[in-house]
Amino acid sequence: MLPTNSDLFKINIDSSLDLHFFKGKRQKICSTFGNQFEVIEPGTGTIVTQCPSADDSLVDIVVNQADKAQLQWSSLSPLERSKVLLRTADLIRANLETLASCETRTNGKPIVEARVDIESSADTFAFYGGILPAEFKGDFYDIPSDGKGNRFAYTRREPFGVVGCIGAWNYPFQTCCWKVAPALAAGNAVVYKPSPFAPCSPVLLGELLRAAGLPDGVYNVLQGEAETGQLICLHEKVSRVSFTGSVSTGRKIQQMCAQRGIKPVTLELGGKSAFIVFEDADLKDAVTSAILANFCNQGEVCTNATRVFVQESVLNLFKTNLLAELKSKIRIGNPLDDTTNVGATINEHHLGKVIQFVERAKDQPAVLTDLDDEMEIVKEEIFGAVMLILPFKTEQEVIARANATQFGLASGLCTTNLARAHRVAAQLKVGTVFVNTYNDAEVHIPFGGFKNSGHGRENCVECLHEYSQVFCLIASLCVLVMTAFEELGVLSELATALNDLEWTLPTDIQSEAIPAILGGGDVCMAAETGSGKTGAFCIPILQIVFETMLPSKPKRSGAVEDNGWRMNIFDRDHNLGIDASGFVCESNHPKLWSGSRSVRGVKGSGKYYYEATIESDGLCRMGWSTARANLNLGTDDQGWGFGGTGKKSHAGQFEDYGQSFTLGDTIGCFLDLEMGKIHFAKNGIDFPVAFALKQQQIQQGLFPAVVIKNARLRLNFGQTPLRFPPKGDWVALCRAVPACQVDSPVGTKGGQRTEGGEGGSQARKPNAPMCLIVEPTKELAQQTYDQIERFRKYLDKPKIRSVLAVSGIPMGQQVATINAGVDILTCTPGRIRGLVQEGQVELDQIRFFVLDEADSLLGGQSDSAQIVHELHSRIPKYSEFGDRLQMIVCSATLHNMAVQRLATQYMYFPQWIDLKGQDSVPETVHQVVCMVDPSEDKSWIRLRSKPGQSVQTDSVHARDQLRPGSDNPETLSEAVKVLKGEYLLKAIEEHKMDHAIVFCRTKLDCDNMEKFLAPRGYKCVCLHGDRSADERTRNLLSFKEKKVRFLICTDVAARGLDIKGVPYVVNVTLPPAEEKANYVHRIGRVGRAERMGLAISLVSTVPEKVWYHQCRSRGANCSNTRLVEQGGCTKWFNELNYLGEVEEHLGVTISRVGPDMAVPTNEYDGKVVYGQKRTGEGGPRLGHAVEMSGVTAKLSEMERNVQINYLRLLVGK
């Protein structure tokens, strides 16, 4: 467990301070060199410790540890690494004062400047964390073909490995961050050696990085002098070096890095910058900039422009203004004093060096004049608070003199002439030129020099690239082919199986749904029947199940551990999300309050504190509650909350308290178990006591609790530094002694949630599948199971065990198969309910819940909808690793209220993929209606009078008095039933149908139609629920293989069955108004795969009385022909109304044909052979092109006029 903020940064620079950092913490070492160096506080001259130097054995150990840790760090994605860098930036800002104080004590600089340095250091980590996901990437290149296939190349950026960094003493923390942030961003590990003059700050950075989540061993600090730096540079596993310091040392480092291999080096070395004041300059700005250029940080800045060139005409005035400004503004004193702006020089040795420069030049103050360009003080870097004023006459003269140095780090100039500024800057041989300012840079701007000032750059995007190397791959597509499915993220094994099935390109629904499901989201998808919906969910599910089963699958970083303080994913409202860390709670619901509690609480005694920071604007309350409290905090007598509107809440009472709070505020939650009191604070400002507790509540345990509405909170129980550490004897929750901690009874330590069914952390049993796919019918379940079997062909080690659970398979055989092991279970509602109730299938490990043809599952008169709700209530909503249950809902249509209600109730921000939209009929389907009018066509009288000549009807009118020639409703209804059988025969004979689906309303109607067609030589089979499972399977296969000509069925066959290329569909009866979408499903059987199809609907012009069983037997042996409203099982069926509903639903008027069933030749632009692919499409397309040509010409003319008018405005005509 990490220390809290107050412990982590309590800087006591004494002999007990450990200044080496590796293995993720400070380390105390003994050096075998036999040498150590003094750590001196410049402001007082006090020797605060003797620090041992790292020797060769320690350097070797730490570099090797870094080399191993780097592999783990670099395996994280740029996005994951960026999160650590961004958290580090936040931690630096949260601890700015502590770090600035340490920096001042270490370096001697004024604390006002130290604060700026620390803030800039935070910006550095924020900058690289922000750009990393977008910038750390390669490029793609097309290459001319070699004649064998298409060629391409791509690059990617890879880290070097271990980077050795050697820092400077003038900006100890900032220099460290400038090097470490981009190195870590690129995926490297770092071994950092600070200057022995300022060794402390980089150690603090190590503790910050670890608190931000950096793996141990990735960042290391080794202290020492020149020998330690040499060991780091020469180590064979250090692949890159970055150094800031003197030219002489930089030259040696470059030589060392060429001794063992060729190591790239970044050198940021000394400077002798020039600052040029032209006669047209604003002298006030020039004086201010000159002071910044010389006295910032006691002059201990590599960019310091100690050579101030002033044009002769303004020299005296400049000096006068300068001296006056210095006397009024410069304050030399205690660097920890906020009024001081010039602090202490780093040490006596360096002070003596600066003084010697001055004495050898002239016994004058720190502002020197009357100097010669050849003097030592003008040519060499001083690195102290010394300004040299040099007069000049002309522009060319001063450019030549400014460039007459071995250095080339920076220069500055002051002028109000913009042309001169650009002209002079272009001729100065330096890395950076400041115009009318100085030492004013940002972290995204490159910093580095020319000539002996070094090479490479700090900061900026280019620096990120410098800490990485480019890998290139060149390939020919004739050798390496990524299938279209692989481009969606599909495994190559699955892509190979799909290729075997000749699935070369994903369909539209697959292109949309596969990435969405692989991404972990809940998905609702709709597309036309036959569009590949089954593959759209089976393919990604197979992949995720396979990857989850791999033995190398790492435990998710956000997994819930019993010994950690975090929010409880098992004790939360449905609409509240908790991130992988367990510290961020979010709900996007605009109306509902959603709450949660932590996995642990405290009881008995102690004074505890945690923080909640508001990260998005919304409503929220935070506080404490018992484990039994309502998750809507403060609405019962077991919860105590404080809300954003400035109200405290308990037992449903809301009273004014404290202040309101909003985005960016941090609320401190205090619990005093000694006195039995609760109070809160905002941004470190305490409010009075809010609540008094009873002794019983203190002993039973109180848990951190929050409730939010359309907001996001970040909680901190003390594992990372607190923003506002409490004063006194309050402790962060994570530091509560074990005897005072209490575990939540919900979801922790393998416990089961008593509400909603959350899973514990036990090993998966053989009969506990990971994926449950529910289909409305056995045929659809079989079809999905078959697809999975085909897709998993090459998935090996481990093999995925797919099981089909439907009626028709002996229960004993099915149970044995399940007990042998199941990963994916495809089932029908009735069968899965029985298996679950009998304990043969356990649902506690389900991670995927798939509802196929959901509108069918949730609608109709069956109890499938109830079964779906029962299953969902039993399935855990989160796994032991914190993974959320993923739901996938598929259908031919999502425009269904039941589906939308289910998505709202059970799915987590589902992605809707609706490629179907409102129902429509494809262009390849010709649909016609034949009116069946028994008043006009009296042939039914003759047919009915001769036994065997007409279809056997459904006996609805068996007890009615039927009188041929009468117009009473019962007689006409019976007539319609007879005529429809005859009209079906006419349609078959007119179109010479050799393969067709015939839809009837009821199972009885199907059986009667089969008995009618079979004796007439038409091979046919039935498909409905009263036929056995085996018979249905045989019948469907016989029809697919064209062993029989006609498949007579209820709407079950319209629901997703894979029947392709059927040329004809006949609707003997239309679906009722409430099932009008079934019309589209029915006729969707034809016109698929670009083949033309004809759909004929027989529509009665008079009402027809039909069975509508409400009895318990659902029609078995029922003869109650009274109407439903009279307690019977029949109703009147008005097909004309239903036809109107269908036409309104589709937005078309369906063409009519006569009783002869002849479709006019010109009805569909010529002769059509149904069942064959469309031909002659060039004509219609050409016609469409001609039709559009006039519109295109008008558009072209409009564009021409617009351009002419624009040009006229441009030239003023």
C-alpha cells in the first residue's frame, strides 16, 4: 500500500534520507567505491547528508531490472501509458508546494521560481500524455507493383529499451521531467542520475510515478558523481543516453557512447547567448527582457544571455534604465521567502568560479561594461548572475559578433521592426531566438542548440520521436493477405474458416457489428433477413470466448481484490458505471439517481477521511452509509449524504449545509467514530458537524457511499496523494487498522449478491457456459449452432465447446454433453428454462447474453418474454474481474416497443445498428395481391359439392347453417376457405412453380393444405410446432435440397431460417395488423442473392371466421366455435383491413392480379424468370442516367454561376 500524501512528501533532508530509487521505492545502499558526496543546502550552506555513490554492481543490477520492467511497460498501449503520464501531471500539481520547497532547499533558487518550474514540469507530463495516443504511430506507404501483386510498407515506432539520463543541478526537477516524460511515453525504462549538487527532486518524481501507476523498475534513480554516470553510459543494456551539462562532459559522453555499440545521444550543453537591443526597441521591454536573460535562477541558466549588445545611440539610456530597474526589482535573500527573486548560488565552489570571471575582467559590479570581445568573460560560459554590456553600431556587425562563439543555444533581440526581427533571427546560428522577450518557452516548443551547445531536442513532438526508433515492414500482397474480416479485428483463425466458406467480404451488418461487439459494447442490430446477422454476432463472440479461455490471459488491472479500497461493482445501481480502477463512478442517465458503496467500511473507533472530486457537471451526493442502506444516499435512516446544491440529507430530509459545489471541486468526507460525528469539507475548507451517529451504527460499520445523476466522480481513499490532506489525527481510509475494517456483505470474498444475481470468484464449472444464445425456434437454434461449428474450425488450444439445447434431443444425452463441458450454449427458451431450473446449467459465468430474433422472443402469446427476464435476473451483471455482462440483441426489425423497452431496462448504453430501418420490399421481389371474392366467383359451390375436389377447411363452420347462394357471413367465410385452396392451385400451375413456400395462418391450415396438394402430385412437407423436431429438421432439409417442391408453414419459417433462392412465396392468409411486419419476413424468403422472386397474397374481400384459441389446450380437441368475446375460440378476420395496414406500413399500393394469377408482361418491365439472377440491368441504369442528366446539367450551371459571382466580388466588379 502506498503512503498517503502527508507521508509521501514530508521532506526532511537529513542523514536518514534515502536518495536512491529502484524497485519502486527509496533504497538505502552502501557503496563499494568507498566514496560518497555531501548533499548541501545552498541557502544555508548546511551539509544535510552524506550520500553513497552507486558502484558498478548496483548499476548492473538496476539496469537489468529496468530492462525486464521495460517489457511490461512497453506492452501497454500508448493510450494506457498516457493515462499514467496524465495522472503524474495531476499528482505534481497536487503537491506543488511540497515539491517547490524541496527544489528550493536543494538548488537555492527562489521559491517563486521553483513553483513555476514545478508547474511547467506538470505541463510536460500532461503534454506527452495528451499527444501520445495520436503521435506515437507509424506510416503506411503504397509501393509500385512488382508485377506479382500489390506491394506496401508500413512503419511503427518502438522504444529503445533502457534509457540513461544524466541531469543538471540548475533545474533538478524540471530537467528530470523533460527527459523522463518523453522517454516513458515512448515505452522506455529510465535510469536517471541527478547532479550530486541537487540529488533530491528526481527521487520524489519516482514516488509520484509509482503512485500514478507506473510499474516498479521502470523509473530508477542512482546517485553518484562522474564514475556513476560513466557506468550508466557504458552499460550494454542502456540503449540511449540523454545528458544536460557542460560541453566538456558532453564531449566525453558522446565518445563513451561510441565505445560499446553506437548509442544515440541527446546533448543539451552550455551556451553563451547574445541579447541584442536595437535603437528602435522599446527600452522598457528591452530592460525587462535583459534582466530575465541574466538574473533568472541566479543566472544559472544555460540560455542566459550574458552578452547584451546595445546599439550605441541608446547605450547610455539603456544602462540608466537598467540600473534603476535592478535597484527597484532585484531582491536578494532567503530563497524560501516569497519576496526574494535572487536566491543562493548552488555552492561555494561555483560562486568562486563566477567571482573569478568577474575579477579577471574588471573589479566592477555584476553589470559589466567597457569590455572586449576577446576577453575570457565574454567568450566563456559564466553560469552566474553577471551581465556584460557591449555596444555596437550596425546590424551586420552585431550579427557577426553574436555568432562569434563556439556555442549556439539561444539568442534574443529587441526591435519594433518586424522585418528586422525576421532578418536578424534568420542569420543567428542558434537553436532558439527570442524576440522582445526572453526565456519564455512552453513545453510543446523545441529546445536545443547548434554547434557546441549540443544536438537533439527537449520538449516538443520531435522529442517523443527521438526516444523511439522506426521499424519498417515491406510486403507484397501476393504473399501476405489480410482478409477483409481481419481488418475488422477478427482473428486469423476465424478469417481462415470464413474464407473456406467463401465469405470474402463482410456484409454491411457484419462490418458494423463485429467491431462494436469486439469493443465490448452492448449492441442492438437489425438488418434484412439473409444479411448475415448470425455471423455478425457469432464471429466476435467466438473470438472473445477463445481469447478469454487462453491460459496466458492476464488478470485485468481493474479486477476487484478483497484487500483493496474501491467502489463495489456488485453493490451499485444498474445505471451507474464503475471504471476498472474502482475509483471513478459515472452515470449518464439524465433523470435517474444511481448509487454505489465501497467494498470496505470502518467500525468501532478511529477518525477517517476520503475525498470525492467532481469530474463532470451534474448532480451528486457523497457521504457514508451502512451496508443495508438504500443506494439513493440519504433517503433512509441508514445513509448520511452531502449534495451539490448545498444540502445535507438523512432519512429523506434535505437541509441547508455548507456550500454548493460543482465541476472541479473536491469534497472531503470525515467520519469520527470516537465522537460519533460526520462532517464535510469543500476544497480543504471544513464545514461544521453535519450528523451525529448512534453507537449501534458505529459498531455495525459505515461505508463510503455516493449517488449521482448525469455526473462523474473520482474517489480517493488514500492510495494516491490526497488533494487536501486533513490536519490533525485524521487518517485516510486505506490506513485504517485491520481490526476496524469491515467487508461489504455484497459481492466480496466470493459472496453472492442477494439482489440481481452477481457472480462470485469461483472456477468455472463444466456446465457453466460463458455465452448463452437464445433463439425462438429449434430451427433457428440449429442454424446458429451450425454456423458456430463452421466458424470455430481452426480455433484450437483451447477448443471451444459449443452445445445445442433444443427439444427433440433426448434429455439424458443433452445433459451428458453439457456436463462434458460447454462454453457457448445455443438454446430455445423452453429448453433452457428446464435445464436451469433442474440445475443442469449454471448461469453464474455468463459473459454474453444473446437474444436472436428478439421481437419474436418478446412478442406473441408464448411465455418466451418471461423466460428472457428470468434468465437475465439469474445472470451476473459483472464478472470477478469487473467485466460487465455484454448483451447482444438481433432482429429483422428493431422498430418494436418490446425490444426498445428491453434495451432501456437491461442494456448498458447500447449501440444501435439499424441497417434495415422501417420495413421495405427489395427491388428483387415482385409482390401482387389476388382478391378472393366469393360473391363474384361462385365456383366454390361446385367445388364444395364434390368430395375431394376442394381443400378440407378448418371446421370453424361445421355447426353453421351454410346455404350456397346466400350472402350471410358464415357462408361467405366458408366459401373463402374453399376458394383459397383452388387459387393456390391456379398460381402453381400458371407460374409452373417448382419451388415455393406456402404460408398458412394455423398449424391446422398447414395440415389441410398438405392433404390437398399431395394427392394432386405436388410433393410438399409441413413445418410447424405440432410436427416433431426430427420431422421438422427432415422436412426443412428436404425442401432446401429440392427433394420436395413446397414447404407449407406458419410464420416460424419467416424468422431467420437460412432458405436461399426461393422463387415463389404464396400467402394463403395475410398476417393480422399487429403482426404486419411478418408480411415482410415472409416475402423476404424470395428475391435474395440477387435472384428475382414473386410473392402472391390471397386476400379475402369478405370477413373470414378463424380459430383464435384462448383455451388452456391451445386448440387441442377444441370445438368451441363461439367468438372470443362470447367465451369461445374464434374471431372474425378482416383481410382487407390487414392489406391496408401492410400497404400503409410499406408506403406502397401492391399490384392486383385476377383469379387466373397472370402477372402482366409489362408489370415489371418485361418477361421475368423467377429464381434466376437479374439480367439486363444496363437498360434501367442507362435510363436512370438519362433521367438524371437534366438535373446534373442544372447543377453544373448553378455551380458555374456561383463561381463567376464569387470572382466578381473578389475583384470588385
